[in-house]
Amino acid sequence: MSDYDFDLITIGAGSGGVRASRLAAGFGAKVAVIEEEREGGTCVLRGCVPKKLFVYGSHFGHDMQDGSGYGWSADNVRHDWPAMIAAKEKELDRLHGIYVSLLENAGATRIHGRGTVVDAHTVAVGDKHYTAERILIAVGGWPSVPVLPGAEHAITSNEALELPKRPDRIVIVGSGFIAVEFAGIFNSFGSETHLVYRADKVMRGFDEDVRDTLTEEMSKKGMHLHPGTLPDRIEKVGDVYKVHLNDGSTLEVDEVMYATGRHPNTKGLGLAEAGVELTKGGAVVVNEWSQTSVPSIYAVGDVTDRINLTPVAIAEGHSFAETVFNNRPMQADHRDVPSAVFSQPPIGTVGLTEAEARDQYGEIDVYVAGFRPMKYTLTDNPERGMQKLIVDRASDRVIGAHMVGLDAPEIIQGLGIAIKAGATKAEFDATIGIHPTAAEEFVTMRTKRPDPQERQAAE
């Protein structure tokens, strides 16, 4: 008979926590899951799912415009924002119900409230204390808003997904994936959209050709880009907001949204007091088994600030449950993780950027192709895309693939398998393309881009 109330207590019922908990319960463990909001977590309730539904919705207006090139006419078209919000909420309710069922059908105990760690084996929820042999932290992250005058007037991605009315004008601060995704959403729905960011172009950390392409395409779509600037203060004047930028200019808008990053949601969780090591930014420090400095406490997902993607959190939660409760040691593999940005146009990427590849491998071959999607051939749509392969010259192995353009995330998922399997450029070349598609370009690129030294010499 165990001396503890549970074998496992999980704090946080997002994707990683639910996967770990229901598998552990399925392996015979007595599991409790503590959640202060609704089961589902960031992805289901405040992130990937509702955001992508908004992306889909925002495309229809442009699709109808492009349809005129194919003989379609759509008169008196209008969009009902509140109706979309209501439909989105209905879908989130459905998904929340699925997450509840997953836990209950696995036999896990659901506890509603805010869980805080008391010690290595104890969690408090209100005035009740629960003990467990092991504790799993899976509380994810939360949007960050910097301290500046008027910051209280700003919203984040959380509130942007629940606005009762679409703003006619909006400032979005940031240049990462959340910022560019919401800029595309609001712009496509018809809002005058201003993107304000400190860098010289969007998507810092991504491949430079990806950054260049997306920055250009966003500008072509009518988004107002303000590189090298940041707000000094936000002033509310009547029903509008005046955003005073550090270059001396002022933007008058209906909403101000901050998308300048997320922080691990560990504040007030009691982890440091219990001896768990945290980074300066509040992330939980873990080893390759997702174990913290306190052996009985583990952590998975965004709270560890490793790779902040839902499928990665699920893989980490799965590996934890297999290792600890099924005697099947597994480690989540964080190499060559494919990812997507649902910007407009979207990004798909897997493996190394060109800069990373040069740093790690030295001599590499780079193949780049620009293209106009065939879908737009009969339209006035000027959107263009970019595809890129990076190859280790010594082994011929493809070590990076990047795409900006229609269907990029769907295409990169397949390439992710090839790169994970160690496919060579010769094997890419030997693969027959599907014609006519954009994806075929990845198996038909034959001309290498000159090395930087060669380009410099040619100039």
C-alpha cells in the first residue's frame, strides 16, 4: 500500500500534461490532474487551434477576390465577426470535452483549482493537501507584456481570440510567429494593421531567406511594417489609443496587441521554495528525462522552454509516462523538429538554417527557388514563395529545408520524415516530382547558389 494519495500528480491539463497523465493511468498508476482553468491548455484554448481557425476564416475574403480570375463573382460579401467568435467557442467547448473524457476514461482524478508545490511530494489546492510519489509540472507559458506607461491598455493573443468586435485599426508589437500570424489575420479581415518591432525584419532566429521573403510579402499585402521601433507609451484618448513610438511618430488605433514573447507560467507555483532549479526567466531546468533537480518532480512542455511546440510537449509527456510508469525508458528527440508559422503566406521549416549549417558543418551546398503559386496564375495576386534546401557537402545529407508559400506546413511535414531519416540530396534528386505542384520543386532543384565568397568575388 502506497504511503501517498497518488502515484502521480500533474499540475496543468494541457497537451503534455494530459498525454502523460492518461498514459500513466493506463499503465496502472493512480493519477490526479490539477487544472485551474479548463482542460485543453494553451494550444486548444488560447493558441494553435483557435488561431488557425482564424487564419482559415481570414483567407476566404482573398479567395473570393482571386476567384474573379476564374470567372467567379461574389457580390455583397460581408463578414460577421461575432458569428465566427461564437462558432470558435463552440468548437473549443467540444475539444475541452474530449480532453475531459480522455482523462476520465483513463481513470485519472480531476481536481479543479490552482495547484502549488509544497515539497517534493506534496501539492496544495486551496486549503487541501495531496501527496504523490511523483509530481509533474506541465503548466505551459503565458504572454509577456513589458512595463511601459499605458501597458494596461494592451491586449495579448489571449484576448485577441475573444474580441467581441474586429478593430478597424490595430498595432501589433513584435515580430515572432504570434505577431506575424495575428498581423496576417487582422489584415486579411480588413483591419488596418501596423506591425511594430525592434528588429530590421520579422522572424528573428529563422533562416534569412525565410525572413526576407516573409517581410516582403507582408508588406505587399498591405501590412504597415515599422522595423527598428518600439512603443514608448500608450495613451487612451476617448475610444482610441495613441501609440507613441520611439522614433517620434504616433499611431492612432482601436486596439494594441503585444506579442513580444511568452514566459514559463511558474510564478507563485512554489517550485523554487521546494528546491527546484529554475532559469533566470523562470523556466524549469530538466535533464534528458524531463527530471528536475528534485528527483521526484518532473516537467514537460513550454514550462521547460526547450522547444515550445505542442507536439514536442506531447512527445515529452509520452516519454515521461513510458519511462516512469511502464518500465520502457524513452527520451523525447528534440533534433530536426519540423515547425510551421501560419503567417500569410505561411512558413514550413525543418532542420538547420543556412547560418547554423555553416557554423556546424563548414562547407555546405544551398539550393534556393522562388516561385509564384500556380493558383494565382489567372489572378492579380502578386504573392510569391520561396523554397530552400541546405546540404552537407561532405555527406550529401540534406540538413535543412525551408519554405514560404501556400501549403508550406503540409509540404514540410513530409520533408521532415526524409530529413529525420538522413536522406541525401541524391535521393531527393532521384525522387519523381508530382506535377504540377509547388512541392515538386524540392526534388527538382539542381543549381547550387554560389558560396558567399564566390558571390563576393563576382561582385
